[in-house]
Amino acid sequence: MPLDVTNSPFNQEQTEQLNRLLPMLTDQQKMWLSGYLSAVQSTASIQDANRTTQGQTATTGGATARSVTILYGSETGTAQSLAETMTQKLEATNLDVTCSAMDDFKPNKLKKVEDLLIITATHGEGDPPDNAVVFHEFLHSRKAPKLADLRFAVLSLGDESYEFFCQTGKDFDARLEELGGERLYERIDCDLDFDEPAAEWMAGVLGELRKSMDQASEAELSGQQTAGTIVSEQPVFSRTNPFLAEVVDNINLSGRGSNKQTRHLELSLEGSNFTFKPGDSLGIFPKNNPVLVDEFIQALQWNPDETVSVNKQGDIRSLREALISNFEISILTKPLVEKAASIFHNEELSELITPDRKDQLKTYIDGRDMLDLVQDYPPDGLEPESFVKILRKIPARLYSIASSYDANPDEVHLTIGKVRFSAHGRERFGVCSTQVADRIEIGEKLPVYIHQNPNFQFPEDPETPVIMIGPGTGVAPFRSYLEELEETEAERKTWLFFGEQHFSSDFLYQVDWQKWLNSGVLSKMDVAFSRDTEEKVYVQHRMLEKSKELYDWVKQGAAIYVCGDEKHMAKDVNETIATILQQEGDMTPDEVESYLNQMRQEKRYQRDVY
């Protein structure tokens, strides 16, 4: 029988020659040749089928699938992480996805975008994050194009304790609609406990995008989405599944006579599989002070052993344990007071939340907690179960990591200042900082996770000089960075500005800085101790004193890093940098702003402020 030459690798002449030789072949040789041709034919059939399927996918996909652009505005990295997760989910459904920070996106391309997803934090008092400023200004300028062909959805991140909660996300959402865009899915505003609302938003957006993918069946999409979940598999320990880290050491860094208490906390990460870089943070889930909880329960004459639900899954805990471990009661926010008014049945409280008393409400909630609220506006017939439903979960506290992973892979060090102040006739304490300072013993464990901060990462190029400005506990990430330079024996020009109240009692990590100055890991250091002189001196004053040299470093390509207090220090430092550029660089105010924006885009001006 002649050979079947379908999909054969032989041409017609070669096939005829083989057919003439067939009678002279042994049975074993014939079997080998037959098997070889069968394998070639099978492979060719599969390739043909794949080419056909790919062609059909390209055709149908091109007919209905739209491209998706994800832009994020991120200060601490949370919005970026969510944007990357959303990208993975969309790619798993075979959508064409582009994801970038807002400052990496060219605004003139906005007109060509089909589906736009914005995930953004809000910084400070309603301001956009640093990497969203330029895009925010463009979108709200007269240069912004009409966007009649655009579909959009916004996920905004914020903190309800701020007056302008999620303001940046609200700004984008309103402006895109004003420019003619069609809302693909309703905006969701997330408080600090963002996991569930963010997941709801992602699922809703995916659902809307599925409707425009007519070529794919629901079964196929379901399978692809499952595959996408595997692709975006999270570490064993994460924000939603924190690692219980044992306290290895807990040292008071403040000397005798200090007005502060700053702790150096060392935690064991052995078994966590965590990794981190200088600039990243550690999240700690704290507990409320049991004394405050007991006073609160006593004020309402409740039974501390009565059980309440602590989550949507219906898990039950005693009221006392729930208020210690699950719910935030240490601060008041406008939304919380409004919810309380709906269940307290207190006429005075109901009057306080009326629009004409907006300023009085703002004044009242400043520095007060839930104990104040129930004492000042006693509820009538309030049940514990109804009460806990209006509370939000205790949010994690983020602290800049003060150690190098390369130097201490099984440990993480933190620098935590105890928060303590008096207000409205009572002494107040920070939830996590007081727990660490007063109630955590060596050997006990804290639930923690690593929070990567891509917006505060140090340069890889050894030719880039680094200027670090970190008063008080803001010096933590710079200790991490210098420890890593020492461990890796990397050579780089480094300059640290540090400030505190007193040299004798508040010079945090003095021995470390001296060691690194002697070894050359730290090239220069300037310090400012504000309470040691008649006239207060801060880090910005030291910067001005060295303005010419600092400007020379910047012109040589130096990167500037600022960490610490947002309301005062970071603002003053920013103004000082602008002053130095204006004076030493002979720049106009507009040129200074343009130069600083360029530095931000080049990642040469990064801030981690709180």
C-alpha cells in the first residue's frame, strides 16, 4: 500500500522513491516509518487547529474586546498593589490591559483610552498623592479633552478620620463624568479596612467588562477567572492572614529627662517567608487598651461577657474581647457620629449632626473617642450587638522598617514613638504605640505583615548620591538603608539630616550613625536639636545653612528622601528645598515647581510622611 503523504515532510518525488523502496523494507523498518509519519501528521493537525483557534480569537476579540487602562495614584503603595492585582484579573480574561502610575502616563493619550480604571489614595487634607498631582491638574484644566467614548470606574482609598475622605477619588470620578465619560461601575470609597470593598469593586468592574466580551462563554470566563486567581496567588502570610511575630527585644531609646518615649522593637520573622527592602513598612494589628474598654463598658452598664458578632461570617466573641481586639473605639469620625446618632436616640446628638452645626461637630470630634461620646450623649436602650455594627475594624498601623533584610533576614526592627497627650480633661494614648511601650513583653507575639512601598525605594545606581531627611522616628528607613549598604559593601555618597528635641536624651541610634560615619557608609550628617538652644533649630535650618553644598549634590543627580511628620516637618522641608533651588539655582517659582515635578517623575524626590 502506498504511503499516506498527507502533511508529510517529503515532497512528491521523495514520496514516490519511498514507495518504490517499500517492498524491500523489513517489517520493523516499515513500522518505524509508519509511526514517524503518524506523529508528523498528528503534530501538524494540532498546529493547524491552534492557528485556526488563534485566528478566530483574534477576529472575535478584535470585534468586541476593548482595551483597559489602569492608572493608580499611590502614596504608600497600597493603590499600586491593588492596581497590579486588578491587572492580573483582567489579563486572566484575555483583555488587553495597560497599568501605570499616573505620573508615567502621558495625558495626551487620554483621548484614545477606551476603558479607564482609576485606583487612587488621598493624601493629607484631600490632596492627590505625589505621583497623581500632574494628572489631576491636567484633568481639571482647560486642556482636558472631551471623553464621550470613554468608560470609567474609580476605586478610592482613604481614612474616614480625615475631613476630606477619599477626596481625590471623588474628584476624578466627578471630573470624568463632567468630561462626557460613561461610568462603567459606581465608585467605591474605601476606609482603612479596604479588602472587602476593593474586592467588591473589582468583581463589579469585571462583571461589566464581561458583558462586552460576547465571544466568550460564561463557563470559559469562569475557568479563566479561576486560573487568574492561581496566577495572583498571595503569600501564605499577608495583610489578610498576618504572621504572628515574636517580640525579641523592646528597648526604650529615650534617655533620662526626655519628653518622649521612643521604642526600638525587634520582632522575629523566622518562618514567615517575608522579604523586604529599605523603604518598606511593617503593618501591626494592635489591640485597644483594656482599661479604656472596661471604662466604656462600665459607662453603658453592659455585661462584658455578653457575646456579639465580630464579622460578616458570624464569628462570636465576648463584648469585652471584641472591643479589645476587633473594633476601633479610640477616635471619632463624622460618619461614625452620624451612625451613632441613628441608634443612640439622643436629641442633642441628633442636633449636633445637622448641617448648620458642621463646624461644631468638627470641633467636637477632634481629640475625642467613643467613651467621650457615650458620656456626653448617653444612648437610650442601646444594645451591644447594634452598637458594634456601626464600628469599623481596628486598622493596622504601619511603621517604617528600621533594619536591613540582607543583614537580618529573620528579624525586623521598628522605631516607634509612644503617642501620649491630654485633651478634654483626659489623658489619651496611641493604640499601637502604647501597647508596644507599656503592654507587650518579650516573648509575646504581634500579628504583622509586610507593606511594600514602591514609592519610597532607594536608587540602584551607585553613582546616585542620596540625601536623607528624617527627624525623630522618621529616621527609621534610613537606618535600614545604611545597614544594607554596610552589609552589601555598596559605595555611595550619603547625607543624613536628623532632628530631635535634646542631644543628651533624644539622639536616636547615635552609636549607629557614628559607626557609619567612621566607616564611610554615611558620608555626611547634620543634626538639629530644637530644645538645646534659645531659638529652636530644625532640620530645615541646617539645610539652609548648607544650601550651596546641598544644591551641588542635587545638580550632581542626588535623590532626596523625606520621612516623618506630614503636617509640619514635610511641608517646611519642601518649602526649604524650593527656597534653595530658587536661591542657589537662580530659578523662578514656576521653574522651581517644574524642577521638583521632574525630580518626582525621575524618582529623585520621594516622601514617606504621616
